[in-house]
Amino acid sequence: MINVIIQNTLFGIVTGSILVAGTLGFVMTERLDGFINIGHGQYLAIGAYLTYWFYRGLSFSFALSAILAVLLTAIIALCLHKVFFKPMHRFGVIPLIVTSIGLGGFLNGAVEYFGGPDPHSFNLPIYKVIKVGETSLLSKDFFYIILIGIVLIIIVHLFLQNTRIGKAFRAVSSNRELAIIKGIDLDFLDNFTWLFAGATGAIAGILLGVVGNLTPDMGWSQTMIIMSVAVLAGMGNIYGIMIASFIVGLIMDLGILILPSGYRPALAFAIMIIVLLIKPKGIFAK
């Protein structure tokens, strides 16, 4: 039983690492532009399916396929922002949210049209599970996912604290009007943030494909889990997101020791509902 608990705890950390990548861009665009992009989860699906197409369809190496998919998804996210979201800003938050729902539905249909309705797999090499004595841990590729999550956290921290763009983002997210008066280039910052959201969303989708299958609805299924992380942390709290991602991941993967595995996504929804009832601003909100 202890062996199972250790394995599921490690699986929870893997899930948390993926959620860090999937949630950071979602929260940063909300923090900057003031609305929730319901279609954000589709960046995960686009990134995963583009990687599959490059890797299995064009026979590129997996590393090159992933890099190209991340770059293309970032460009797609930026184009969607410029064409659809930016012109809608003058109409307020509700039209922006409705637009994001419509775009999410369109992108979901596009993924299913080009990728087909059936699940796909990267068919990556299968690595042996690493053991410490009699205790089974994880395979090497799963440890790589944890490493990617840690590296991403470090990069975002250094970016926010030590770069002009990061400091500008913090200024705009704190007081948009004052930051504009101080001369911050809002258009450049907006473009950068949406590129970042698309890129990190694609990374999360690729990592999901590594641990499981690719399905056309993977974007929608992850959207509510991403939102539960954002609600738990307190919408807009970047550092809270990093902690909340691992909390949700651990609850989901340890929870299935008690409940059937089909309840795993429901545990994320339950977290969101409980937090909204008890502390609507999130446990890490200031």
C-alpha cells in the first residue's frame, strides 16, 4: 500500500507540473486583459496534435516536433488575440468571454476535423520504471516532465523579477491606467503575453500526450481543471498558481486511491466549488 501511495504522490507531482504549464498563460492573459479565456484549453490540444503531425506524419524527431508545435501554437494564440479579442476589448468583459467560448468551440471542431475523432498516441519509447529498493517510482520520461515543470517555474520567477518585460507585466496587472501613463508599451506586452500563453499551453498539451492519449476533446477536459487551479490560487496570483497546480494534481491522483479513477476530473471540480463557497477569492489571494 505504501508503494502505491508513493507512486500516486509522484503521479500527482507530474500532473501538477503539467498544470503549471497549462495554467500560467491562462492566468497571465486574465491578469493583463481582465477576462477569462474559456478557449485557452484548446492551445493544449493544438500543441499536442501539431506535435503528433510533425512526429508521426512528417517523421521529424520528437524534440524538433515539440519545438515547432510550441512556436506555431504561440503564433496562433497571438493571431487569435489580434483578430478576435483585441477588437472586442471596447465592448467589455462579457463579449470577450462569449468570444472565447465561440473560438474554443471552433478550435475544438478544427482539431477533430484535421486530427480525426479517434484517440492518437505519440508511441514514444517505453522506459523502465525506476526503483529504489523494492519501491517503484516513475519512468524516466515522467521525471523529465517534473523537471520541465520546475524549470518553467524558475524561468517565470526570473522573468517576473529580473526583466523589464516582467516588471512591466507586474505594473500593468497592478494598475493598468498608471502603467500606461508611465509609458509602458501595452501593445508589446499584450503580444508577448499571448505568445507566452500559447507556448505554455502547447507545452502542457505535449506533456499530456506523453503521459496519455491525444483526443479532440482534451482541450475542453483540461479547461475546467485549469480553472479550478486558478480559483484555488486566487485568479491573478502567479506564484499561488505554482503551488495550487501541485495541490490539485496531488488531490486528483491521491483521491483515486479512495474513489474510482473516473472521478479524477470531478475532484478538481469539487475543489473549485468548495473554494468558491468558502473563500471565493482563493486561498492565496491577497
